[in-house]
Amino acid sequence: MTEVRSLRHVLRAVLVAALSAVLFVGLVGTASAAPRPGSPGSSECAGRGVPVSKISIQLWTFAEYIGFDDDAAAQARLEEVLRRLAAMGYRNVEPFSLSGLTAEQFRALLDEYGLKAPARHVDVGTPAEPSDIGQILEENRVLGVKYFGSGGTPRFTTEAEWIAYAQYLDEVGEQARKAGQTLMVHNHDWEFETVFGDRTAYDILMEYTDRRNVVFQLDLYWASFAGADPVELVAEYGNRIKLFHVKDMRAGDRRIEIVGRGTIDFPEIFAAAGGGIRYYVVEHDPRFGDPTFDPFEAAEVGFAHLACVRY
């Protein structure tokens, strides 16, 4: 009889331990699944910020990490970047290179990690050196790209050159429109610093392109760096500006800063733009040779800021 009671005590202890372990695992799983404070799924971000479906990131942020080779090692680093971005919550990316992959292979990587590439930087050429737009449009079709354009405009010095370039872009944009895609123009600082009379080069690009054929991706850092006011640009050009490159500016030396840690007033700009912006693209130009810069930190902090910012 004593032996039976002892056996019952042993069995009961084993059962209690097993149930405790199950409860512990369940609690840990729940805790790990819960959104971090400040993340898009947390209660403090509910009803705030840029919709996740509109947040993207320019992969140029990782240019130094990925590298510029077209070999298997670079492709493996690209895949690592995509995997980690998806884990952060990104659903969109903006490529600047296919790293030697075909459009089909790149699209397969995007699909594997639940990502889309609604926009892309690719060299669309100039009047003197036109690109193969047909090939670009076919790659875009495979990739699922809607908006595309060069990463920067040439540094032309004459008004005639800027007008000819704008007219060339308009022709490319018309070709893109007929294929169901849209050409976009991405700026740096010189489009606002190059002035002819009372017009900047940016004004010329607007004037000599048809709104049906060409839209603009306003880089908020470079416009601000040049002394332009993004709020005034949005007010002047309205829905011709369809995408933002969201980059911040450090106080003092005006260097590019991680989004949310600088001086650019994103809420004011976003509010002025209303609902016309299709994608808010986080970007931080690489600090080549600077081991203190972590592009993954820039990506994660930028995403969290956009997802929670009030405007």
C-alpha cells in the first residue's frame, strides 16, 4: 500500500512538471510573438504612421554589404539582405541592381521572402546614349515593377541639354505608359542648384515632360540639402510627385542620418503630400569604408519610424 502511494506521488510530480513545461513554452511563444514596443503591430502604433504596404527600402543602402560583383557570393549576400528585411516587416524593396541574376531569378527570391519590387532604379540612358528600354520594360514585367528610373540625372551645364534630356525622358515615359509602367525621375541636389533665369533644372524636367508619361521620386534629403523646401515642392507640383526617398539629415555637418534621428520634418512633409504618395522609400547612402555604419540598423530604425510617425 505504501509502495502504491509512493508511485502515485511520483506520477503526480511527473504530470505537474510536464504541464508546467507546456505552460512555460506557451507563455514564451506568446511573448516572442508579441510585437515589440514601437513596432508596427504594437498598440502604441495602432492607427498611426505610414501603412506598411507603402513602406519600401532602396537596396542601395546595402551597396557596400552586397557589393558590385555578379558572383555567387554577392548573390548570397543579396539573399541575406532580403531575408532580414522581410523579418523586420518590410514588404517592398527598391533594387538598384540584379547582382547578376536574371529577372526571373530575382523575382523568385522576392517571392520566397514575401517581398515585392514596386519600383526600381535602372539606367534609362540619355539622348546621346539611350538604353535598351524594351529590355528594361520586359525585366520590369517579370519583376513586377511599376515605377522605374535612373538613380540620378546627368550633371548637365546648359539649359538646352536639360530640355533635350527631359524630352528624351518623355519619350521613354510614353513607351513605358503603353506597356503599363511608369517612368520616374529621382533627384539629387544639383537639379535644384542648377538655375537658368528663374527656372531650376528640376522645373525644366517638370515642364518638358507630360504628367501622363513621367512622375517624380522626390529625395527629401537631397532636396533639403540643396536648400529647396519639400513642402513647397509638393504644393507646387502636386500629384506629379508619386514617391518619396525618405532620408534624414544630421544636424551640424548635414550628413545623411538614419531616418528619425535627424532634422528633416517628415510629418510636415507627409501631411502636405496628403494621400498622393504611393511609396515611402527608406534610404541611407552607404558610408563606404566606415565600419561604424550598419545598414541593417538604418533599415530597421527607418522602418519603425515610418510605421509609427504621426502626420
